[in-house]
Amino acid sequence: MANPRTAALAEAIVASRPDTDPAAMTAARVALVDFLACALAGSTDPSIAILRTTFGDTPGPAVVIGSDRSADPFLAALLNGHAGHVLDYDDVHASVRGHPTTVIVPALLAALDPEALPSADAFLAAYLVGLETMAHLGRAIGPAHYERGFHATATLGPLGATAAIAHLRGFTAETTAIALGFGATQAAGLRLQFGSDAKPLHAGLAARNGLTAALLAGNGLSGADDCLDGAIGFLQAYGFGEETPERVREGWGAPWQIIRPGLTLKAFPCCTAAHPVAVAGLAFHREGIRDAARATITFPPGGDAALVVRTPRTGIEARFSPEYILAAALVDGAVSIDHFDARPVRADLAALAARVERRHDQAARRLSSDPSTRFVVVEITDAQGRTSHRRIDGLPGLADADDKFRDATADLEALRPVPDRVRTMHDATDLARLLDRLAQPLRP
């Protein structure tokens, strides 16, 4: 066979049955609650109105989360993906080195036929297949892809979304292979956009591109069926010599990637790479350390690749500044949504952040998808020259998203049943009821 890896992946996508794994399905329900919390909170961001104006506020059958104004499927995928990522509060996956759910779920929602809804279980299973695809491609593409400047959410996302829709719609392996090629040829997104509205736009575009890829292939448009094979395939073009194509199918579903290494649900609305810094800062605050004459944050090599901002001007930029995040945690004893809005950063936090230095432990292993390679060491020196240290290994996260959902939706009565509905839904009627709830505006 001329295209063994693409064909093997397509066959896995078609044949997968994650709905027979209760643990995977339970984890998918938790992930969906977490995503909906992020997207509902993000639905009120001013950038959503800009997108509606720019792309044409075209009505249609697809639900727009947090709005009673539905839209055409392509616009809905864009809006929901952007809303889910705009607060940088959505889940992350180590194999992806990015954010899978905010791409895959919006694409799936946009692909639904309101007149012939699938079961809720089928919807969740398709999400799991999309996540598995995105994670395996993330492992196969290697670390240089991200470190050279690509945003994996944007580049791997279209293929994950394509796979999810292909599974949901029951595509053949042949059609799925062509659809993956359409997803791969739309892969784009640069990390230089971190700290701006363009970063969440990456997620929205990836969801829309995945929808486009699946529908084009499903409707019969011809395309290459070997996007993962040969010298100019997706992995080779984007891997910079560090790709390992054999990992595309290695260990597929055994266990599902949502189980191991699993999703990390964010406890803080900022870049994941800075979450250990936030945990350390909050611990110092609880100990009574509220200021620093100077401070250092030590990462493993590559550990701060996503943290592209050192002196943020606004809260949006500050999502990618560990210096600012440490300052907020020390001074306020909190790292909350209010710290990361469009307003200029507070002068006191900016002054403290300017006294924070980054370092890299060159003797440590380079950051990879192996969680044991991730750590930070924070050292605080006070005005009297006394120092305090704290090391945080791995990524902190949430085990349950219910409290996050209540906080993100201001405990709005109409949305209060959503987490329970997600946990208990199984058939098409259950899914229809959930979609009806998601069209509830967060604000009048």
C-alpha cells in the first residue's frame, strides 16, 4: 500500500469504539462540562462581536454557545472555537502540547443535523476519536514543531476535528483519508500571536477548517489520500526532522489518550505553562510572603516556550507572562479572570513583575510530552536578603469542572442544570435538550 500510515489512521478512526470504555466516556463528559464553562464565559468577550461583523452574521441552524442567535455551521464553528479559547481557561493535553477540546467540540456541534441528531453517546465517542487523533499526531510530529513557532492547537486541530466528524458521520476509511488531507493542507497558526485576540482565533479557524475538510470529502471533492506518507507529508513538512511517524497508530486506544496521559483542566485562566508558577506564588502568599526584592523562576529547557511575554501591557498579554502571574499570586492571593482582561496591567503588579528573572536548568531534561519533564522552581528574596524556595512538579489541574462552571456562568439559573445533563445524557433527545440550554445568553 502506497500510503500505509494515512490509511492506518483512517481505519482506526472509522473502527474505533470508545463508547465501550466507561472510563473514557466519563472523562469525555467532564471535559465537555469544562469546555462549556470556558465557552459560555468567553461568549461575552468583545472579540466575538468583531468576528460576527467580519465574517458576516449569517443565520443558520447551528447553535452558537451563549447566544440565542444561531448561525451557519462554518460561522458557528469559528465563534464557538474562539469563545472556548478566548480566556485561555480551556483544557490542555500533553501529547498535543495544545488545546484539543476547544477545536473538536465546536466542529462537532457545527456538523450536527438538527433534523437527525445522533445520540449523545455517539457525539461523545466522536469527540474521543478526535482527541485520540490529535494526540497521536502530536506525539508523532515531535517537539520541534512547537518550539520552532507553530501553535499546535491550530495546526493539529483541523485534523482532530476532521477525524471526529468523519467518525460521527460514518465515513469510509477512504473518504476519511482524503478528509485528513484537507485538514492537513489547512494547518496553520503561529505562536507569535500569543497574547492577542489572534490566539483564540486559531482555535476557531481550526474548528472551521476541520468542518470544511470533512464536508468537502464527504461531498466527494477529490484530494490526496496520503497526507502522512512520503517525503513531503504533513509530519515531514512540519516536524523539522524530529518527527516519528510510527507513533501515529502506536498504542491507539490502549488506553485512550483522555485517560493517559489525560487532559489537564485549568484552574487558572492563563497559559498552562505558568500554572505551576501560580501555584507556587499562591503558596508563598498563604505563608505571608506578599512581595519580593527579587525573584527567579527556573524552568527546564523549553519549559517556557509558550510564555512569550515578559513585560505585559494588558491583562490579555499577561496570560503569557510568568513574571506577572507570580506577582498577581503574591500580591492578591488569587489568579483570576479579572487579572487577564483588556485593561492595562496594574502598576504595582508591573513593578513586582519587573523584579522577576527567568532561568533555565540546562542540566534538566528538555520539556517533552512526558509529564515528569515539567517543573518550575521559584525563589523569592525579600528586602532583608532572606530567600524562600518552592518547587512544583508536573501540571496542576482540576479533577472536576462543576465549580468552574458555576463561577464561569455566574450560576445563572437557566444554565445550572447543564453539568448534570452532560453527565446523564445518552440519546438524541438528551443531546437536543443540551443544545437548547447552550443557546441561553449569558447576559441579556
